[in-house]
Amino acid sequence: MISSSNGAKGIFRVWQAGTFLATLALASGLLLVNGCGGGMKSATTASSTTSFAFIANSGSGNVSGFAVGANGVLSPLAGSPFKADAGAEFMAFDSVHQLLFVSNQNANDLSAFSVNRSTGELSPVAGSPFPTGTTPHGVAVDPAGRFVFVGNQGDNSVSAFTINATSGALTPIPGSPFKGIDSPFGVTVNPAGTVLYVNNFNANTVTALQIDSASGALSPTTASFATGQTPIGLIADPSGKFLYVGNHMGNSITAYGVNPSNGALTPVGGQPNSSGACSVSCHTNPLRLAIDPTDRFAYATDVGNNSVAAFSLNNGTLTPVASPAPTGQHPFGLALDPSGKFLFVVNKVDNTISAFGVNSDQGMFASVPGAPFPAGGSGPVGIVIVPKQ
């Protein structure tokens, strides 16, 4: 399972620092970090809300809500935190119906909230929370907003629900939960909405399951594909051409090319080094993954190193763009805002949110003024960013 070691604090050594500092130039002012951790912070300026950040707090069983300013500063929302259930962890957003889903691993259920995208207020959907299998983790919504899927590690199953377009209520799909999946953890749906990928935590594989377009029922498509040790992080790139898996105990990220006809996976490109050969690509116990909106950069939280790492993407190959940047203790979930200008990381042990301004040309980042921000709950592990309307 997830390592509890806090590790050593990573040193944020910005590669090609001169170019980075010249091009970052965020108007709001950022804390620019140089090779030895020094730098200069400009005054925080007032900023209008551009999006909302929602944080799943596993220890307090709730969801914190924040307004994200144009300068990346987080401000708590009125009414926050919002009640979920015990062990709130993974989240997914249904942009079609404006619904936020939260898996509650200790309560064996899934919370559903309607999101007011003008204020950020969360309102429980009627009937929420909805029962799942045992120890639910990853959550994924198909792009059309028809179905939501949950990986249940405790009973080797995937729960599948249809989403009521009017009320947001969930109805189990016939046959759900679907059995025979070895310790499912992370889940993601391909951009076409035809395949659900599931990390098999104990088997060190990822499985591709066909999604029935009419019913949402799941069926195996091909054999499972080998990953590194203890796969947790899982994400498909926006183009649907590649899939990435973070191997928590293998200290690596596996990249795959995706066969568009059947979802089969083929390993591609190089991988970041394991912790045995530490250079700019060294990282320890990667946990969650994120890809920027332009599909040019990927980011991974390294829970064993208390850091976040950045990589450029080129036909499925990951190349480090800088040394890992320090975060708080035990970084778990991470997300970019819809513009790709800011990266947020939730830190489970010290109950904080790290925030970075991102250089859109190079993928590197610098700390936002005032960060880290209080998470507003205990044991923050998941994060979703929703654009304001």
C-alpha cells in the first residue's frame, strides 16, 4: 500500500532558469524559486474568480470548496466544507450535468453533488450517497455524461451507474458491480467513451473493459497489460492516443500507445529513472497523474519525496523538464486549472494545498503567493478544478 514515509524534501532546481523566469511573467506576481530555494515574493493582488477547486478530505469525510483567483490564490467558499462520507478520496466531474462525484472508501458508497458554477456551492443529489462495492477508490465519468464507474478494491469489482439527466440520481446498471477484476484502484474512460481502463493494484496490470454504448455494461476487450509495481495513478491523454500509469512502488511511470479499435495497449517511449539512479528524472513513489489541457506536459506527485515532477510529452515519451518541486507532506491528488496556468497539489499529512504558476511553454512552475493554503479539512487526498460560468 501507500508508503507512509515522508522522505526528504526535494530541491526545486529550475532547469534553464533564465528562460523560465523571463517567459513566466505572470501579471499577478508569483514567488519565483531559484536553484537554492531563494527568491522574491511580490505582493498578493486582488483577483476575480476564474474557477472552483474542490478537495476530498479523507480524514474528515467532507469536500472543501475554494474560489480560484486569476492569480492562482485560493479563497474558501461560503458553506465549505460540504459533507460527504467516511474516507472521501477520489473525485470526478460530469461537465454535462454539472455533477461532482466522490468515492468514500470507508463507507462503501459514492456521494453525488450538483455544482453551482456561478458560486461554487455544492448541493447533495437526492438519494446520495449511493452504495458501491467494498472500498471504492477511482471514479470516472464517460464524456457524454451517461455513466459513472467506480473501482472497488475490496471486492474486486467495478460499480457502474446511469446518470439521470434531470435529477443527477444514480441507478445501478444491470450486472453491476462487475466482478473478476483484480483489486481495481484507478479508473479512467477514454475520450471516445468506449473503453474503461482499470489499474489492478495487486496484479501489477491495467485492464481494458468495453463500455456498451446503450447500457453502460462492461465486458473484457483484451488481455490485461503489464505495468510496474503497484499501479495507482491512471490517466488518458486528451487525444486518446496514449495512456499513462503511475507505478507507486515501482518508482516509474509506464506509457502506452492505444489501439483505437479495441483499446489494446502497447508500451511506448522511455520511462523516468527509478530511485536507484537519481538525476532530474528521479522520483519516489509516484501516486497521481495530471496532463495539461494542451497535451504537452504531464505531472506526477511523488509521495515518498514530498514533491511534484513535471515531464514533457512527445508521442507518449515522458522527458523531465526540471527537478521535482517541493510540496507539503504526502502529496496525493493534483490538478491543473482549465487554462493550464496553475497546478494544485493536495498534501495529506499537513492538510495543505500547494499551488504553482505554470510556464505554458516549458511546463515548469513557481509557487503562488500565499501557498501552501489550508485544505479546510483533514487528510486531503483528491482534487478537481471546475471552471466558473
